[in-house]
Amino acid sequence: TAVINFWYPSCPPCRAEMPAFQSAWRELQSDGTNERFLGIFVPQGFDSEQDARDFVDILGLTYAFATDLDAQVTRAFEVMAFPTTFFIDGEGEIFRRHISALDEGEIVRVVREMAQS
């Protein structure tokens, strides 16, 4: 199972939710959940890949990150707004799609709900 978050550094709601993803990821890891978190940086406007890396470093984020330079993954997931988060179940199906910022409790709740389904 996986949580995939599409974001970019100058997006205020993206910036606001990143600490929640870090906290949720740590909580789920400490519970023994084998949930994978992936933050996908999608270049927008003046944001560079280095800006994204700097932002991740400044916040001390430790879950996985990748860059979608050509926005191929973004298009495949039909992302139209940022941030957008996908919760992917064990069968590789989209369990839930959420557009807008999430807080730690919401992230953990959806992951646990997904694990029970």
C-alpha cells in the first residue's frame, strides 16, 4: 500500500501539510505498518528541483521523494490541483483521492481504513 502526494514548494497548502505527512509516516512506521509514502515534486512556475530538495532538507522530511520532471506521472494520475494525495491499496487500486491539504489524523485514519478493507 502507498500514499502518494503531488506537491511543489511554493504551494502554501503543500508546504503546510508536509509536517503532517512526516508525523503520520512516523506514527504508522512505529505501529509496524508497511505503508510507503512518496512525495512527488511537480515543477511549477519558478520552483526548481533544488528548491524542492532544499525544502525537504529544511523540514527534515525522511520519507521518499521523487521528481516528475516531464509531469508524466502527474498526467497519468490526472492531477489538476495541488496538493493532491492518492491512497493506493494492496491491489494497486486507488482507495481514495484527496485534493487539498491533509492533517496527520486524516492521513492515519485513511491508511488504517484502507488496511481494514
